[in-house]
Amino acid sequence: MATSEALSAEWASKTERFFKNIKDSADVLSKEEELIQQQEGYDNMSQYYDKGTPELLGYRGHILTAEFCNKFYGNGDKNIKILDIGAGTGLVAEELRDKYGFQNIYGMDINEKLLMKAQAKNCYKRKRDILFQGLYLGDGSNLDRLNLIFDNSFDLIVSGGTFFVSKSHPGADYFPQMCRMVKPGGRIIIVTAKAYSEEPWVEWDRIKDLERVGRIKIHPVEHVEQYKSGYDGVVLVYDVLV
């Protein structure tokens, strides 16, 4: 029988191959095909996700996301309404709640197996408030599902390790909807790998257009070391103006 260490090492190896395969297939698969492959990968990762992602892959995106939220909001109201996009197993929400005292956190993800683990931790406001259908696929039919969320519903949207990972993960096409969901005066804070932010599918001009028309203010990009083993990260902060 394989030891738990051997199983964990095998999981880590498969996970690294999974992310590499997503990147390598960017010019081959359609967005829809990539999404299917992506979700099969997350299903396979779910068993060891909480232990494996931070410990075996050296992932710190959830820690950095919570740190920067606290940087902006730590001296204020800890009951601000937060939406965690790409919630996964709730790693970001755990940090926000347990380390910094934020309580009013809602989560969204597409993967039901990961969300089942998040729900068991009770780190989101209510189980029924975790929405998971149609989150990533960036065509109109799926992004329209975000219209179920009212305008000005949140003070802050956060996301750790989700944006720009591949063309079927959330990207620039999410920004108009996020601006609509965040109250004027609120923020969007995204933490991701620097390498992901440099991929050709990241449509920075679409985000800059929102600043040009007065919807957001873009903060200077902050670079952080050791987002995960072998990768530095970037912290992207946006003030929502209207």
C-alpha cells in the first residue's frame, strides 16, 4: 500500500502537470474544451487540495490575498461584505476570518467538489450563498449568470490564485460585472502569479478602458515574492468609483 507521503508527492506531480497542460493547450483547445479539462483536473485535486496546495506546492496566494485585504481594511469595519471569486476550498476566507476577523464573506466557484470542502468549514456567510455554476466560462451566456447578483452588493471583491490562470479562468471580461457588483468606494483585490499576468490571453486594454471612462482607479501593481514555489506574484488593486 502506498504511503501518504508517496500519495501526496504523486498528487503534487500530477497537479504541476495539470497546470502545465492547461498552459500548453491554450492554442489548441477552445475555451469550452479547456474548461472541461480544467474542471476534471480540479476534481482530481480536491482530495488533497487543502494540504497539498500550500504544503507541497508552496502556494501562498491565499495568505497574500488576506494580507492585502487587511492592509486596506484592517483598521475599519470587519463586517464589510466580501465576495471571494474562485473560492475553492475556502483558503482565502479562512485566512480572512481566522487571522484578521472578517466575518461577512461570500464565495463563488464553479467546482462543486472544492466547494463541498469550503462549506464544511463554515467560513462563508451561508451555505446557500455559495454559487458555483457558470463562473469561469467567459462567454456571454455564462457571465450573464452574474446578473443574478444585485448592483452594489459588496464592499470588496477578492480573488486569490484564480484570475488569468488560463483563457477559461476569470479574466478581463469579469471586470465590468465586478464593477457593477461593488459599491462605489469599494475595491477589487486580485492576487495571482506574475507569469499568469503576462500571458497573451490577458486583455489589459479592456481593464484600462474602465479607468479611461471613470469606472475604476488602477493602483500600481505590487510585486510579491514566493507566490508559490518557483513563482513570484502580483497584487492588483482597483478602486471602484461609480
